[in-house]
Amino acid sequence: MFGFFKKRKNPPITPPARPAPPSVSKLATEQRLVSVVDAYGRSFQIPLEQWRRDILKPNLDAKWDDPESLYSLVISALRDDLALDVERASARLMDIDPLVERGFVTRAIVQLKLGRIQDAGATLRQAIAKIGETGVLLTNQAKVISAEGHQALAMSTLDRSLELDPNQDNGLGWRVAELTEAAGADVAQAYLRTMAERPDAWRPQLLLGQRAIEAGAREDGLAWFDQALNRAPHGADVMLAVSGELGKKGLLNDLVQRVAPLYDERRDDIRVGYNLLQAYAELGDASTGRDLLERLFALRQPAFTQHLQYYSKTFDDMTAQAPKALSHEPEISIMQMKLPPWLLGMQDMEWAAPLRGQDRPRIVLLPLAAIDDSPAGFARSGREDELGRLSRGLPLFLLEQLVYCSDLDVTLNLPVADGHNLVLFGCAAGDEELEFLAQDFDWAVEGEVTHINDGFKIVCRLRRLSDLSTLKRVERSFIEQGIGEALTGISGEVLAAIGSYTSSSIEPRVPMYALPAIHANEYLSALGQYLALTLAGSANARDSLYGERNIYGWLQTLAVTVPDNEASQFMYFTALAKGRRMNSPIIDEFERPAVQRIGELVRAGRYSARLLPLLAATYPDNAELGDLLASTKPLGDNAYSAWCGRLANAFPVVPVPPSKAPT
């Protein structure tokens, strides 16, 4: 998906072309999009004008006295051809940057981009007067001379710069390109070999290695790369170029053997990490890939999240196993759920669900049987597949709708093996089982899901347990992309039948609950993933949890993608709290975006902002959460206040007394 990253070579600066007519330039600018990454690690594009107005300008103002940040902003803008937008900032940087060379060169580049060649030359001469000649200053001076049309003088100036520093990316690449064009590839190759003899050189070796690999001379290329890596393993783009070149040519073992032992994620380019991850994925080495992935996730950089989540899923899929036949006699128990899983296991969160009437009809929901080629009655346990997700997805969906849209007494009976493993049965509930359920329930919803061709078929039945009659039968066939629409349709028909036969009204009873208007597939998948997380309620059970990081990531994405859906917010925050309770180190990676999200909910006055004390208990040392708690108003809801008090039993730190719970 992402391939191998390699640093792009910057072409030498040439005299600027004549500007396009204002109308054409303005139209092109208005149509341009800029990629940005938000606090949740989501990458998306916004119009260039919006980026300039809402992001670039405020950041320049905020970092006006910070040379390091100001430099990064100016360089980023130059990559987007926005030299005019950072003209003042480059002048400011020249005045305040303690790295004189960097500040003056950046200013000269901006001036060159704007066509102010003489000004750029004056800036560089001023820098040379302050600190003397350096390779970088002379290379940029050569660019100015070239832009003035004096090519021979430019080359002699460039040669002098490379004598001072033979490892300049732009300078060396420019000189080699000029030699190749003027005298041929052999002369350029001889020049690089001569430069490589210098004891302080490493970039000539890098270019020689790239040329050799491109020509199919693997051993020669690796020998040159080894020299470059030995001389400059960090602080330059050597690892990036080596990993990119070897990755492109499929020399993956050579890549990881040379680069992996040197790579330090705290100081080296993240793109080198991506190249290593890609190599591990193509080599099928999920274990080593996961080890590196953990180190990269620990950096907690939102800009990296999307790439890292991709590789996390890739390694999970490489080791995924379908549910297997039970190899031992497990202890299968029935977990009875009277609330959605996102309200369970958090010190009794019934305050978030509407009260139900007394002596109301009793309904039991059963997971759908997973019908496949296995013998009848065959039971499987372990990591779930699509049949397993659908088997539990429909009853989970019905459970939360009946809890929030009716006052019926509803229970989901979920078979669990050994306390935390999900179980699939290969045949639907029989009459004997239904007769047993009739002791405690009046109605049952059961059925089966079958894999057919490129999709699935679900049959769902509403049964009256007093006589085992089928009152409603719903059947749907669909492809995987249509799961959300299919389950929404099935649940709608089943709920209508339940309402009719129980003489009950089935409609939302509280403002906080509504089905997601969009992203139904993602919502239903989240329910299934959340259930797996709920069952892994201990550190030992956590070892068997499949794709834990991706579960949190999925729930976070859902919460911010459907921000008006309260159930999605509950799933996100209570999942992180459950992760904390089972001592998962992964949830620390989600602290920053979670704090961002709860702050948005508090400021918007959303119902799910009531989860602020829970999040503060999850991240007790976060000062921003403490400030939010201190500024909230008391809530006169006794059930909720009592729950806030019970958090002390679930977490080692009580973040706030009940009287300070948010509205």
C-alpha cells in the first residue's frame, strides 16, 4: 500500500519562469489541495486557501519566536510552492536563528523562489562574512550564480563547496548531473570514485551504491552501501536511501540485515521504519515486524498513526487463524448480558440506560449458528472470522435497540469457553434447548448464518417458547459490503414483530440513543470487536485477544467519524478504560486523541461528556483532564454520582468527587 520510501532529489534551482497570468494562478491555487493529519491520526485534504488561512498563518504567528519551529514551517511551505506566504517569516528566521547557516540559507532560498536573485546573493555573502565559507553556503551561492547565467563560475564555486563538504545532497547530485550531461556517465562515475576516497566522505559511496544496484551489480552496491552506513548511520538520509533502493529491488534480507540493527526510531527518519515494516511484511516476519511496530507506536505521533495502523492490521492478518475445533473439554458457560457490552464491566453503568418496566415480556437473544462444512453440532473456539462476527453482531445489535427502544426484559445469552473465548455452534438451537429456556423466557430470537459464494445468508426467527412456534422468519442474502444494510433491515423486521406480538412500542426512549445514520458496517464491526475486548477482562485473557491495538483504533475512528452518535463515544472511552484495567500498555498511545475527543464533547455539552471522570481515571496524570474536571458543574443525578464514587473500586486513583461530575 505504501511501498518503499525514498528521499526525493531536489533539482538545482534555475532562473524562475515567467509567472502565469493572475487569473490562471489564482484558479490553480484555489483548486489545489493540501494533505493534513489531525489529532486522531486521520489524513485528509483541504483546499490550499483554507490551509494557508487556518493553519499556516496561525502557526507562523504562534512560532514567531521559536527558530526551530519557524524553520520547519518555512521549509514545509516551500515544498508547497508558497514562498510568498513565508517571505516575512524567512526574514524573521534569519534574525533569530542561532544556526546562522540555516537561517541565512533559508532566507536565500525564499528570495530565489520569488525571483529576487540579487537579494539572494547578497544574503549569502552576508552569511559568509559572518561565519566564513561553508559547503552549504557555497552550494547555494553557486545556484545564485547559475541563475544569473554564469554556468562556468557556478561549477567552479560548486567544486569549491564540495571540497569543503563532499556529502551535500543537492550539491553532489547537481555536480554529477552536470558531469554526466557534459562528459558522460563514465566521467561522472570516476568523479564519484575519486570523491569516495576522501576519509570524510559517505554520500559519494551512497550514490555509487545506488548506481550499482540499479545496474544489477548487487555485491558492488552492497559494498558501497556498507561504507556509507559505517560512516554516517544517523543524522543523514543514508538509511532512508539504502532501505528505499534495496526495497525497490526486492533485496529485503539485505535491507533488514543492514538497516534494522542501526535504526533508532527516536532519532532516525520514520520513513526508514516504514521501509523496515514493509520488508518484514513481504518476508512474512510478523513477529519482528510487531516488535518494531511497538517501538514506533510508542512515539505517539498522530502523523504516523495511519501508516502504523495499516501495518498493525497487516501483521495481525498474517497470523490470524480461523476458529479451531476445541481440542479439549472446555468449561462452557453462558454469559447473560442485559445491557450492551459497552455498558458492562464499568462499575454498574445502568445510569446510562433507561429504566425498564416490571413484569414485562422476557426475551432471550441467541447467537446465530455458524453453518459451514463442519459436522452438525460441531463447536469451535478462538479468533473470530466473518461468520463469527455476524453470528454475534445481529443479537448485539438487537440487544442495544431493545434496551434503548423498549421496556421489555431482554437478555443476550452468550456461550463462552474457559471464561473468555468466544464459541460458535454449527447448528441452530434445538427444541430441547428452547424448552429449557422457556423456564425463564417467553420469547427467543435465534437463527443461523451461512457463507454462500461471495457473501452470506442469514435466517433469523422469532420463537414463542410456550409452544416453540415460529412467529416471524426473516431471510437475507448479501455480500460483505452490505452487512450493515442487511443487519439493519433484519433487525427492523424482527423488532417490528416483537413489538406486535408483545403489544409494545419499539421506539427510542431517551435522546442519547439513535442508530448511526451512516457507517453502519463500521458500527456493527465495532460491536463485535468490543465484545471480544469485554471478554478479555484480565491480563491473562488479554494474551488471547486478537488485534487489540486495532480494536482501539477502530473505535476511535468510529467515534470521530460519527461524532453525533453517543453509543460510539461510549464504546471508545469505556474500551480504553477496560484496557487500563487489564494493564494494557497499548492504551497509552491513545491518550492524546482521547483527551482531544472528550474535550470536544465537554465543550459541545454532549451526553457522553459524562464519561470524563472515567477517562480521567484511565489517565490519572493528565493535567488537561484535571483542568476539565475542575471546571465542570455538579450534576444532580444520584445514580450517576454514585457511579463516579464507585470508580475508586475500579481504578487506583479517584479523579474527582461525585459532586464535580460533568453535566
